[in-house]
Amino acid sequence: MLYIVGLGLGDEKDITIKGLEAIRRCGKVYMEAYTSLLSFGLSSHGLSSLEELYGKPVTVADREMVEEKADGILAEARSSDVAFLVVGDPFGATTHTDLVVRAKTLGIDVKVVHNASVMNAVGVCGLQLYRYGETISIPFFTETWKPDSFYEKIQKNRMLGLHTLCLLDIRVKEPSLESLCRGKKGGEVFIMRIPIVWGSPRLGSEDQMIVAGSMRQLQTVDFGAPLHCFVIVGDTHPLEEEMLEFYKLKGKTSEA
């Protein structure tokens, strides 16, 4: 059996009872560590906290292990119970859907244990969840790589009056541009007049921040450590506007 277990957003205490029970019955436990991280990142102290709670060792699985060497994980799940841990909810990233498809194709039983993710926790900002358009991911820019595919999605959401949740990339082991060109693994500012933006680092954690203002205003805010996301606000309902007032930066203009 392959258990895919959501861990929630904050720390080791956010796991559900059902998820904890599943992990404790498994012989091997993997933790996906490239689409998102818990509040303690990949520190040895944080991993020790997980292992102490679970009562067994946790193997950190990077992108290469999950996407190219998943056969080993699935082979183990054929004959024993294996847990694959995901920060947030198991289906917050397409990689995890792919793992489920591969397991089911091989005839391996799969059980999913859901949890909170940024996709619903962002509701704390006060914007109604059903008024969001397509969510986008914004990667780190380099001197030679400045992708702009997400611009069009932001524009489309704005034309429809919908909010846009923007997830900012994290720095983990990723392929370099040169490595991608070889097929091997290795270890500009977007200007648009947007009236209101919500900045929301570390959603679901004890020290989460929620700040609303213009793009220019938010550039002056120290949001602290990752994870970071922000929301480009579309058309607002009166109730949403009331919530906005609680988070607006005070005493500053809202020019973009």
C-alpha cells in the first residue's frame, strides 16, 4: 500500500490523526521536499521533530528521486506499506498526481490522506475562494532565464475580475539551465498598475503575516523567511473590502 499523506502548512503538529496513524503503520517513510517545505525547512532539528513524532526515520525525497527514481518507492509499496509525505495537501502539485497514476497502473493500492493547503488557507486574507482565477507559480529569475508565461494568466484573471494567487518559488536542489539543455541533472520586474495586493508569507504558521497594499508599498515590507505568496486582487465584494481594511498598510498612499 502506498499512503500519500498531507502534512498541512505549519510544523509537525499539523498532521491529521488519520495521517499519523497511516505513517506509524508504514515500514518506510519518504518526505517530498521540493514543491514546498514546512516552517523549519530541511533543518536536521525539524526532521528530528518529525521522526520523534512518527517513531521512525524519514527519508528526504528531492525532485530527482520522485520524478526519475520513483520506481524504487513503488517497488517497496508492492510488498509493504510505504508513506509519501507532502507539505500541504497531496494534490497541490501535479507531481503527486503522476505518482498516484503510476502506482495504480502497477496495481498498487493507494490511500490519500488530505490536509490543509495554501489553496484554501489563503482564505484567511478575506477574499472569497470562489472568486479566484488560475493560480500561478513565479520562479526565480536568472541573468539568462526570465520566464514570462505567467503574465498572460494574470492578465486573463484581471480581465475576468478574478483574484490571482501567486506562489513564489523556493530554492532547493534543482537542475541548472545548462543541465536541462543537456538532459542531465545538476545541483525583471513585471510592471502593471495593480491597485491592491495581499502579501502572505508562511500561511498556516504561527508567525504568518498578512499585509495589503500596492506593489510599491509591499516592496518596503520585510516579509521574513519563506514560504511566500501574494494575491493580486480582482473585483471585490463589500465584505472583502471590509476585510481589506484590517490588513492595509496604514499612513501610506496606495499608488502602484
